[in-house]
Amino acid sequence: VSTSPASQRPAPVPSPAPTGEYHSCFISYSSQDQHFADQLYSDLVAAGVTCWYAPEDMAIGDRIRKTIYTAIGRLDKLLIILSRHSIASDWVEGEVERAFERERQQKETILFPIRLDDDVMQTDQAWASDIRRIRHIGDFTHWNEPTSYQHGLQRLLRDLRVDGNTPNTAEH
């Protein structure tokens, strides 16, 4: 038995391999909702969901718009975090328009909306009003309450499953 320091270190634990159990996601949000977005990203990845998340995946020097649109086109779903902040964001609006464009082309549901507040239910922003009228929006309005957050997360994971629980046809 060797007594060198290297032999006494525990073997590295391999990262879990993606299971393909869930649709992959692009996470769209306002930077003002960063705390929630960080938590959601962490929990989705821990559950085995492949996510594209700008703070983790945007490389130094990347052309922002091109990189984002490429990622939206490559991943299965666009998970939009709706809030008063994201509704006011031109970037988020552009990402949603890109998702709607893919839905029209592919005849599949791409946009997965969740909300942090009730602003989307009252806004007169055209793109956000469209989401309100044509989509069920996941409720994370009480995300600061652990039980409520976990309920919303489990429901989101259920609906992101590849096993056929997600709608296949876009109605936009």
C-alpha cells in the first residue's frame, strides 16, 4: 500500500451523464431576476436537465446575439422567466420572438413560460399578452417559500420530460 498523498485522496466522483430524460432548455430571463435564475438553473442541472444559461455558457468574446440565437435554435425548449423586469426587456422579447418563429416552422411547442409575479397577467406588451392568452404559465410567484418553489420545480420537471408528457403541437 502506497502512502503517498496522491494515493490517499478519494477518487473523483464522475459527473452524472445526461440521461436524455428531459428536453434541453435555453433559460431566458432579466438580469434583475438573477437570483431566481441561478437557483432554477442549479436545480434543473442537478435533476439532469441540459440547460444553456448565459452566465455559465457565454464565452468571453462571443457575439452575444448570434450566440444566443444559435443556442435557442439548438435546444429543445426556451424556458422564459416572466416578471415585470423581463417583460420590459428587449433582449427577452427578441428571444421569445425567436422561439415563436421556431414554433411556426417546426409545429412544436418550444416556449415554456413561468412567472415570478402577476405582471404578465396585466401587461399590454403585445408579445407578453400573446403568451398570457395562448399558454398555461407555470407559477413561481411564491418561489421564496421552499415548499411552493419545490412544487413549481417538480411540476416544471414533469412537463420537461421527454416521455410524452409535454405538448407536441404549437398553437401559435
